[in-house]
Amino acid sequence: MILVTGGAGQLGTAFRRVLPEARFIDVDDLDFTRPDLLAAGLDDLRPEVIVNCAAYTAVDRAESEEALATLVNGTAVGVMAGHAASHRIPFLTFSTDYVFPGDVAEPYLESSPTDPVNAYGRSKLAGERAALAACPEALVVRTSWLVSGTHPNFVATMLRLAAEREVRVVDDQWGCPTMVDDLAPAAWAALQTGVSGLLHLTNSGITTWFEFGQAAVALAGLEFDRILPCATVDYPTPARRPAYSVLGSERRGPLGLPDLPHWEESLPAVVERLRQ
């Protein structure tokens, strides 16, 4: 049995299309804040593969709930990885571009030094380390700027707000938007080929939140000039964001893994689904 955690989230939902035969569970099924209960639950479920899409994703709230974020994104990941190692089954989990400080102007590679600037990033880095310490054969996929046509996300917010008023969006944070419908099959294919360790998977193409928002609004037939640029200093948030968190890869080529489509190619399907 393939077990997918976080089955109600946007990435877990994307895996439903990739793995319709899998068992999908969420927070009501396993308590990721109780390592003992999580371990016991995994023993009862007896999975043959674990795909972990469960995560604490509230970046700003993590500043005041770092212990909880670390429990879900760090400790629980280690428990799942330990179960996978002891039962010799594949384990896939996901991390984030926010493990990097964003103080350079070139893409981060899998081997680049990490130094998170916020609590969320620290919690995800804890999960990376816990996963690979407990299960060296685990696959830890770092990705960034996830969007879908099924859940609340940046694109959905832009479409909603731009239909009502002008919106200011930061134009000095650079990254790689990633569509979950591209990410899920690519990550599963990598796991199936036996890839382990850290792997960066994002859609191709680099942009800013402002440019990304303008593109989404234009595709929806809304007035794209309602999306206005601003600087990060003009839009303060509880959690700092890395200014440049573009993920490159030194592994995909040698492993024979194809690049994901450019985000501009995949965005129209997301916008169309959100407008239905």
C-alpha cells in the first residue's frame, strides 16, 4: 500500500491524480504533533511506500509557533523516515527554498549551504536533516512557490483581489513558481527510479511575485495593471523572506531527470481551473 500523508492539501490532492490507488490520510487520521501516536499509527497502517505531503505551512504564524512547526515539519518527518528505514520501504518528503538565506544572486544547488532566515525555514531544514539521518535512502525534494487550481494560494489570492481593487505585490523577491500538477508526477518518477538524498524540483523559469501575479491576472482577463509593484520594506511581514531563493539543480541532469515545464506554460491551466 502506498501511503500519502497530507492528502487534503494542494500537493496531496495533486498526488491523487498520480496515485489513485494510494491510501490518503490527513491530520484527522494521524497526529503529527505526537511522535508516539504517529509511530504507532504507521505500524498499524503497514505502508509499503510513504509519500509525505503533510506540513505546517503558515510561514508568518511559525514565528510565534516555531515549536509546533518544528514538531510537524521536523520531528514527525524523522519518525516517518525511521519507520521507512526499519521496514526498508521508500520514503519521499518535501522541503522548501526557504532553507536558504537568499543573500546571493545565483541559483541554489542541492549542495549549497543552508541558513534559513525564518522559523518556517528552520523547521523544514530540521525535517530534511531528520529524514536523511534516519533514512539515508530517503528522497527529500526541495521546491518553491507552490500553486494549484484547487486550493487557496498566491494565484487564487491575486485573482480574487484584482477583481476588486489594486493590489501591491513585492517585486524584489525572486524565485521559481511551481505547479503541483507538474511537481507530483516528477517527484514520484524520481522516487520510482531510486533517486535518494536532496533534489531540487521546480518549474523552469525565474520571476518575482509581482511579475507572477501580473501574469496570472492577465490570463484571467482582468486588468493586469491592477497589480502594482512594491518593495519588501513596504510590505512588512512577521517572517522574513529570502530575497533570492531560486532553486537550480546539479543532480537532475546526471540522473537523467527531465526539467519541469516553464511556469508560463503551466500557469494557464491553474488559472482556468481557479475560474471554474
